[in-house]
Amino acid sequence: MLLAILGQIAHTLNGVWPITIGLALCFSLLSWATPCNPGRPWWKKHEIVTDVCYWFFIPLFGRFSRIYLTAFIAMTILGIRDGNAVASYFENGHGAIALMPYWAQCAFYLVVSDFLHYWIHRGFHFGPLWKYHAVHHSSEELEWISAARFHPLNQLADAIFIDVALLLAGVSPRIFLIIAPFNVFSSGLVHANLNWTFGPLKYVFASPVFHRWHHTLPDQGGERNFAGTFSLFDVMFGTFYMPEHALPERYGVDIRQFPQSFGTQFIYPFTRRAV
């Protein structure tokens, strides 16, 4: 059992390394050519060690959480008791959605998952959930590598919950061979230090400037632009914010002495300060 878990960890990290190198080279060049904000390069930013810890921890947490949560639901709700039977049940999807071609399943996943993310994300900006999501907003030097800075419980209630729900709805896990790299690149792109607005397409697709406004303080736009892929949802629900001839400049949270290290941010929501 231990060897199997270690093998899964090694397999996951072996997939993270090449993606990380590719994104680092890509966004280093692009942010040098068309930066949104002047300043030091991403590898010299404050809290770079914190971001790197999240960058490699979150894929591991996500992989195991999806597997065990899906198996738990299948065994307790669907009544499938055998592990091999669980894998067989989900392998090619099921129900009406599984009859759709893979490209249509990918399109279905992107639209439905971003719709769900929009509302879950809005929920995390209010009440007791904010203390978990504040971890993601705590980076004051927003860069592509900041994309993975999520408290595990925030990640569990958002991205992991959505993926498991859509697997249970019938999408094939095979689509994640395409969706997973797209999501990593897309998330890195909208957090990257780029002045891209996507022109007239800004009302449909989330751009770097669109999402960087979301990472500003609440009175500057931080309570707007909740969609991760389709800004159209913000247009539809009245939360779209991209002022003309202006770029976001200041990022972070309006919380004094917010913890900066990976470990202290992990426990922050459970401390008296977060109450």
C-alpha cells in the first residue's frame, strides 16, 4: 500500500516538473515583453518559496482527494463495494453524457465547471469561507506561479468538488488528459504579469487583466470578476469589471500581518486571528 502511494506521488510530480519548466519559460518571456506591472521577475518575488510549495503540493492533494472522494461516494451512495468495480464504472463515463464524443464532453465540462466555480468562488468571498480563500489572495506580487496558492479546504470545496460531481454525472475521466493541461495553463495565464485584455473577447473569456483586477483590494475591484475561464458569467450576473485605460496595480488582502509561509497559511483559518 505504501509503495503504491509513493508510486502515485512520484507519477504526479513527474508530470508537474515538465509543465512547470514550460510555463516558467513561456511566462518569463511574455511578461518581459508585455508586462502589466513593472518590477522584479517572478523568480525574485517575495514568498517565492511559499508559491513553490503550493505549486507542488496542490497537484498531489488534488489527485488523491479526487480518487478517494470519488471512490468513497461510489461505495457509499452507488453501492459499488469493490475497488476494481469502481474503476470500471467510471473508466469510460456513464449515462447520457458518456454517449457524447470526447470533444463535446470537454466543452460540457468547461462550461458547467466554470459556471459552478463562479458561484462557489463568490461564496468564498463572504462570511466564514473568506478566511480560507484569503490565502489565495494574499500574494502581493501576483504571478503565474501564484495560481496554485490555495488552502486545501478551499481547493476541496471548489475544484475537487466540481470534478467529482461531473465524474458522478457521467463525464469520462479520459477527458482530463486534455482538460488538466488546459486548466493549468489557463490558470497560470490569468495570474501572469501580462497586460492582455483580449480586446472585444474580454466579455467572453477571462484575460490576465480581467483576473488581476479580481486580486486587487475590495474597493478597487476585488469583489468582481469571479469566473475562471468565461468572463461571460460575470457579464451575465453583473460582476464584470474592467475599466477602460486602466490597469490594476496593487494586490493582496486587507489583513494586517497576514502569514507569509506555507505552513502558517495552512493553519491560519483555524487561528483566533481568522475568526
